[in-house]
Amino acid sequence: MLGNAAFSSKFQVQEIIEVADKSLPVLGSVAMDKQAIESRQHEASDYLLVFDSKMDISRVLKQAKDKSVVILNSQEKIKNPLLGKKGLRAFFVDATGLAITATLKASPYAAMMGAFAKIAGIIPAKYIRSQMTGGNLAAFDEGFKGVKRN
């Protein structure tokens, strides 16, 4: 979804998805740049979106560059020493709760994309919204409005 929106917004895109088993993604990465992306290895991230706050957050936060942005799918603030040590700008949004209200499904992706669109401002919201339909549009809008500073 994010990769397609970035491509529509004239970015060069490279997507990397690590999978634990045949169905569950553990880590997804979208590299985007106005110039061609030639590297094939995963770089430290400027933006991290953590869809499951029950996972080992420290492992995820170690992949962030110092002073990068982290958006967490959580009902409340997350406490982790790496947030302060790395100078990360952290935000949270109850993406799963918003998705259940908007779509009757516990799929946080659209709400997380809304939070990302508001915080990052890299890709116009209209390009991200163009990748969605129905209740996902409502979840996107709620994520956009509901994101808070951690």
C-alpha cells in the first residue's frame, strides 16, 4: 500500500518483507527516494511503523536511525529506554481499535497509513487514500486524526 502510494507520488521504490512463516510478515520495509535505489540491503530506517506493540519493541527500535520517527500501534504510550537513548520521535495511535470501529476487522494497516501520512508528510494523503476502498478510507481518516505524541 505504501510502496504503491510512493510510486504514484513519483518516488523510486524498493520493498522488503521478512516473513516468519508462510503467512505472517514480521518486518516490512519500503525504501523510497527521488533517485534510483541501487542498494539491495536493508538500511536503517528514517520511519518505523510498529503494527504489533506486543512484539519485542527493543529489537525493532535498534533498526531505527538516531532521531528517526516511530509510529506505534498502541492504545497508550510505550515506555522503552531506546526511545530516549536514540532521540527517536515517537507517536502512537490505536490503529487496531480504529480499524475495528471503521471496518469491523482488526486490521490496523489503513489507520497506520493515516498516522504516517500526517506525521511524515512525504507522500500526499490522496496518493495513500487512492490505494484503499470502503471502510479502510474511514480507518485511514481516523488514524490521521487520532495519532498522538508518545
